[in-house]
Amino acid sequence: MKPRWGCLYGIVTLGMTAFAVAELAAPAPTLRTVLGCGIAVVTWGAIASWVRANRVAFDRLAWCGCAPSTVTVRVIVSRPPHPPRLPVDEGAAAPSHSVRAGATLQM
């Protein structure tokens, strides 16, 4: 997975084009300043979104060629699995005494 550099180049090109159009088309200096600031903020936000979307690709660029074979992932289970429930026989009578842990019941 590599960063999508073409998308970044597109964002920068659109920002520069919008800035040039705002400079040429806006008649008042105040309007040019406001448009320039708005375009700069939107362009920087788009670049930040691009960096965030490509953060995994940037991380993998820093890995060496042997990294996939040497990285170990350890999964820690937060709760032990529940034992399976045994089916309940409706006709069987419940035992009248308690059973100790580890005891074997006669069938």
C-alpha cells in the first residue's frame, strides 16, 4: 500500500488555481483577502484529510523488507469464553443435594 500522491497533487493544484482565479476576478482588495484566506483554510483542511487517509501507507513506508515476517500480533482476550450450556431434560428431577467441585455423578 502506497500513499496516493496524485490525489495530493490534485488538491494542491486546485487550491493554487482557485487562489489565482480569486486574485484575478475579485474587484475589491477586501474580498480578495477574504477569498484567499478561505481558499487557504480549505486547501490546508483537504491536505490534512489526505494525510489522515494515508497514515497507514506512511507507516508502512518506514518498515524494512523483513517487517512482515518479524511482526508479531498478540491477541489478549478480555473475558474467558463461557462453557457451553447443556440441554435441560424437562422430565428429570433435580438433585436434592449439592455437588462438590470435581465430583463424578452416577448416571
